[in-house]
Amino acid sequence: MLAGVTVGVILIPQAIAYAFLAGIPPIYGLYSSLIPLLVYAFLGTSRHLSIGPVAVTSILLMTGISKLAIPFSDHFVELVLLTGLLVGLLQIVMGFLRMGFLVSVLAQPVISGFISAAAFIIIASQLKGVLGMQIPSGMSTFSSVIYVFQHLYKAHMPTLAVSGISLVFLIIMRQWKKSFPSAIVLLVVFIAVSYYQDFNAMGIAIIGTIPKGLPSLYLPNFEWQIVKQLMPTVFILTIIGYIGSIGIAKSFQMKHRNYVVNANKELIALGFAKFIGTFFQGNLASGSYSRSAINEDAGAKTQVSAILTALIILISLLFLTPLLYYLPKAVLASIILVSVFSLIKIKEAKRYFKIRFDDFSIMLVTFVVTLVHTIEVGILVGVLLSFVFLQYRSSKPHIAELVKIPETNYYRNLNRFPNGISHPDYMIVRFDDQLYFGNSDYFKESIYKLLEKRSALPKYVIIHATNIHAIDSSGLHTLEDLYRELTEKNVEVLFSGMIGPVRDILTRSGFIKTLGVARQFMNINDTIQYIDNTKINLNCDESLTMQFNERKFNLLSWFKKRF
């Protein structure tokens, strides 16, 4: 109960602020914090996830739908509600089809780059509210920031003072205690000051009238032409909203480990929250990390806390909305700014740069393209670039010549263990990826390059195949060519550690029959033992042959002398 009330008090100002960020009247932020919360409370599998309006979803809606309608207009609101309905339907269908895995098309660097860029876009969009100045519509993020710096002298000082006080207060309170309802305290104080000092007469913009009461039943207007125009925004919101929510839910599951978050059921729960919420004029709900953390920190054990949060929103809709009339918009802009500062992933960028430069490149390109172009193009370019890097890495996977560690039965990479023991009669190769059309030529070329480093061809090439987890027709063709070419050079090819699925494919192709059961082994040591036994048998055969030839020679000599 305490957690539900705490989150509810924090959600009220955030819901209003994020509605403004989405380009819709503030009442729709409160509507989105009512029915969707109740739906998720009964269908969701996370005990701590707190859903509702969030900054990223709001800016996606604003940027996607502002191309089709004017923000805050009735038509814009209709498109926002229709978009939420479509997102909900798509998430429900994906959930029932068990398609939660499809969200993996967005690599983490793409998400980090997009969210960081979205944070900058949000900050730029709130500058006019913080400074109390007008910025020409239709300007890009960079253009609007440049315009603000060039026209700082036009800033409205009373509005700037309200923003400055709000920002300082929120930052100090956040550093002191995140669960403290600093935003609601700020709202109460400035509503009172605005009422008594008449901020509206001073030129400080206020919210104005917010409808009182519960949302009425709403039926969205379906027009196929409009639906087609909305689909790019719908797809992005479907993926981004789900990834954010499931990531938050999984993080709290890992922390508590007393329940399991089901990805497909989460898709269904989030989808129904938006779908049903649309008919009550609210569907902006997605998972919020900050509110989920406060929810958990305040002692939430189940989604009963979400029901209590919805009850707080219900009370505010019935009794408190008239009190919000005098709320300065600068306070809402300050709340948004403080909320989105944490979305700028500087630490992650440094970590990517240190660990993998290609991940850093993906994040940087996604960030830049999102800023200079659009969010949709930025995400698309990030996804394509991540697949390019994936294909490149997969086309040249790690391959190693293995050597024996002295006085052990272990075989490791020669490059990492230069003092390891190699043998002139055999070469052991490990290939660390699936063998398919993208890397089959590289596989074959790498083996020949390793053979060229030797002064003489070995008698055996051992392919340690434990890490070859799949093989396609191109890989199979390359394997057959390699086997035939090495056999013609009197080099015997042996396989070690081949896993079942790969062996099944080789069996169906007939290659296993060509190779023979005697050339497949469970591990490297069994393979080496086979080679050693073969040597012993060969030596025995050579010794018997020499004895036979010697006796034959002696017998011929006896016959010559005798006759």
C-alpha cells in the first residue's frame, strides 16, 4: 500500500509532463495511468514493474505523429489513441504467436544510441518551456538549439526563475532520496505561488483548465490510409516499448529470484493494457525504470501496489484536476529535464569504446543519425549497421591451432600458449562458429594457411568440431572438398567432438559414410590415441614384412648354393 501510494504521488506530475511531451493535453497522461495499470496488474508476470507514461514513448509519439497532424489538436489526439490501439494489437498478436524473440533484432548499442539521442531531442524540445520563449516550428534539434543560443536575450526572466528554482530543487532531492515525492511537492508549492502571485498575468505560462472526472468511452476511427501512415511509428513503439519494459522486468526478477518473468506473457499484458486503455482514452503506458525502482524500494511485493497507484490517479481525476489550473508549464519542463538526464548513456559509450569498438561505432552512428535526421531512420541505420558488423564477425570467426599443454591432457590455442607441444605428424584445428555460406571459404583458406606454416605436410589434420554448432549446404560442400583435397595429398582428416545436430546433417548427406566411423572421436585425446595405435600397428607390419623378406632372401640363397 505504501509503495502504491508513493508511486501514485510521483506519477501524477510525470503523467502530466509526459502528456505535454507527447503533444496531447495533460488529462490524457492521467487517463493513461488508470486503466492500463489495472489491466497490467492482473495480466503481467512482473511483481515490481510500474507502467505508465514514459519520456521515450512520448517523444516517439510526438516525432512520429507530428508529421501527420498539429500537436495538441483534436486530430493529433485521435492519431495518438489510434497508434496506441495498433501497438496494443500488434503486441497481443506477437505474444500469442510467441514472437517475443523478435525484439532481439535491436542490439543494445542501437538502443543506447537511440535513447541517448532521444534524451537530447527531449531536452531541446523543453528549452522553450524552461526559457519562456517561442521557437519557430519545423526546426531540427540542432537548429532549435542554435536558435535558442542566438536569442537568449529573448528569454522570459520570471519563467527562467521558476525553471531554475525547480531544477535546483529536483536535483537536490534526487541526490538526497529518489523515493521522496519531490515533483508533487514542487507542484503544490508553485500552484499556490502561481495562484497568489497571478503567474498568468506575469507572462508565465500555466496549464489552464484540465477536465474533471473519469474518462468516457472512446471508439477510435479506423481509416486504412491513416493506418498505413502510422505503421512505421507503430512498429518502432511496439519494439522499443516492449524492450524497455521487459528489460526492467527482467532486472528486478534477477534481483529477487522468487518469480519468473515470461516474455510472451509480458507482450500480451502490455498489449492488452494499451488496447483496453484506448477505449478509455489512455494508452501511453510502458515500463518506467525510475518508478519501478521506487516501487520496489518502497516495499512492493506484488502488483497490488499498481492497483493502489491507479486508485491515487482515480482520486486525482475526481477531485484534484481543478487545482492544477495554475500549475506553471516551466515546472513540468523542469520535471522532464531532470527525468531524461539519466537517459544519456555516457558510461555505456565509454564501456563500449573500451570493450568493443564496433559496438561503440554502432551506438555513435545511431546517436548521430537520430539527431540529424529522424528517430525512425536512426533506429533503422543502427539495426542495419549492427547486422553488417554481425555478418562481418561471423564471416571471419576465430580459428585456432591447438597444442598440448606440457604434462597435461589439455589442448589450447598455440597463440596463447606458445610453449605448448605440437607434433609434426598431426595438426589440430578448432573452428569457433557455425560453418555456413558466409565463412566456409574462410574456414578452408585458414586451414591451408596453417598447413603452409609447417615445413612438411602432417599425416593427419584433426578438426576439433565441438564449437561448430551448425552447418549448411555451402559448409558441407567445403568440408567435402577439403576432405577430398587433403586425402589426395595423403593427409588423413579426423574429426573430434562433433555434436549431434551437425553429425545428423553429415549423415543425411552421406559424408559420414565417406569419412567412416573410425575417423570420428569424442575428444582430442581419443583421436591422438587412435593415431598412436595406428603407428604401432604400422611399425608391427613393417617389422613382420622385414622378417619375411629376410627369411625369403635366406631361403633363395640356400637354394642357389644347393643347386
